[in-house]
Amino acid sequence: MAGESLRIKGEITANEDLRFEGEIEGTISVPEHTLVVGRTARVNANVQAKAIVVAGSFMGSAVASERCEVQEAATVEGTVETPRLAVKEGASLTAQILMPMPSDKRDDGVVRHDFQASVA
């Protein structure tokens, strides 16, 4: 876990689950693992992970191969690409949502949505 006082600017690559509570700017790659953006975290990054859970503030591009979860009181802005998205009550989501689907359903296999909402 990276604590609240930590400030990182650059590229992070890991072969394990990561949890951040500080400020991160750059690129985060954990393609076979879970990234947790904690309640006190402020992340401005391009992220690739198996699963992404946002409880704090996230701005950027998020690609989750399995699922993305936006928890209550979290803020997400940017682009989210994932086959499964859960947005909990109290979250704020302003993003373009890309949801891959079987190729027989659409020519390029992706459903696109521009989405802006605060779930109350």
C-alpha cells in the first residue's frame, strides 16, 4: 500500500495487487491484478489492470479487463473501458464508457456511451 503522504509521478508496473492512498500521476500497469484507488487518493493516470476499484478521485483512462467498481463518494472523470461496471450510490462518474461485447453483436465489438451522472 502507498500511503496518503506519498506523491508519485511516472510509470508504475507491478505483478501484484496495488492500493494507493496518496497522489499518483502517470501510468499504472497491473494487467493481471487489482488496483485500488483509496478514499484519500488522487490519481491522474492511464491505468491498465484486471480490476479497478475507485473509492477516491480518479482522472484519466482506465482499462479493466474484468471489472471496474466506483464506490460511494468516489469521483471518476475520463474514459473507462471494461466489460463490467458497477457504480455505487453517492458516486460521481463523468466518463466515456467502453464496454466490450461479443463481436457478433457489433462490428468492432465495443459499446460506447458518453456518461455523466452523480448517483444519489
